[in-house]
Amino acid sequence: MDIIKIMPCLDMKEGRVVKGINFIDLKDAGDPVENARLYEKEGADELAMLDIAATVENRKTRLEWVKNVASAISIPLTVGGGISSMEDIELVFEAGADKISMNSAAVSNPDLVRQASEVYGSNKVTVAIDARRNNKMPSGFELVVSGGTKPVGKDAKAWAIQCQELGAGIILPTSMDGDGTKAGYDIEYTKVISDSVDIPVIASGGAGKLEHFYEGVVLGGAKILLAASVFHYRTYTIREVKEYLKEKGLKVSLPK
């Protein structure tokens, strides 16, 4: 049995952690360095940091944010948002990231996934796949880009398969229908993606109760559980989530 990992996510805007519902109505959720230190202390296995406005504002990831957070923690840090070239990827790694996540840029230039995985290794390359329900697509889910604002006309499942073939090591599917709602992961979408690839899938978007984390693994097939709101607003600690999962029979790494 694989060890299930917990991955808090810092959605960044103007130097602060923010959180919204369906990517809008953003509220302040604290200082990124303070949050990162707390989550590592609580037992987070990895940390994600997404510059949510970078692509929409047509700019690069703010490297000073990456440096500040990376220097404060020792757990792996995945950074995404506005990464659109090999130069961007190199700069983010130089700033201290352990892994990169790309989304819109991978869709517009799939070869970037192949190049990045060849140069840095598949385990350092995550492709985030945002989607909305669309019954005209074979899988029922349509790929969207630019922070969930632009539909692409491409099937999300087909894109996940292509990303694995290109060399991506991790897939991060987020349902735009569920993000920030605390109504639970979109299990149907997570399962569509996890069934279609052999690489680890991160459940993302909508975790609000302890059972949601369990469902993400058992029903959704995820190996990594990403959450933001429940940790930022102290609904649960990471230890509480891990202890719950352990009680339910899943394998986790509990903090000492």
C-alpha cells in the first residue's frame, strides 16, 4: 500500500496567501512563510505554491515568493503559475522549488512537458489539468485554461494520457465546479484521470470534511491529497487529517 501524502496549497496573490470559491471572491489567508512553516511542523508531506494570477496577468511567477517559502521549509515544494518556458522552469528551480507545475503553457506547447521531464526528470514535472463538466466530451470533462476561464475544446482524460506519454510524473486534476466549495473533491473527475494514467494523481479542489480526504483516495484513486481552505482557516490540522486516514486503514506518515 502506498503512503498517502498530504499537500497543503498556498494560492498566492500580491505576496499573500488567498483563497476563494471557484477561483473568485478571494480572501486573505495569511503570510506564505508563516503558513509554510506551520504546515511542515504539523506533518505536511509536500507543499504546493500556485501564483494564481500569473497567467491571467500575463506575467511570470514571482521568484521572491518562491525563495522566501523554499528557504523556510525542508519538505518538497511544487511551484506553479505563469511557467511557460524552459527558462522559467530553470529560474523557479534556482529559486528553491523542488518540482514545477504547469497548466496553460503545457496545453499551448505540449513539447514543454517533454523537454522539462527530459532535462529535470519526470518526478519533478507536474501537469495541472483544470476541467469543467461538458457532456459533449468523451470523458464528460473539458479542459480549461487561464485559471479556469477559457475552455479549450479538448477532452481532459485524453490530455492526461498525452501528458503521461510526454513524460509528466504527476497529474494534478482540479474541477472548476468544486474548487473552494468545501463540498468534497470532484470524485468523478479525479477517478476519470486516475484510471487513465499510471502516475500519481493529486486530488484537488473542494476538501471540507475529513471523509472527503478518505474518499479522494478510496473512491478517487488519488495518492496525494491537496487542500487549502480547511488548513488555512484551521478547520483541521494536518495531523488530524492523517490520524483520521490512519484510523480508516490508510497508510500515512505521522509527524513525531
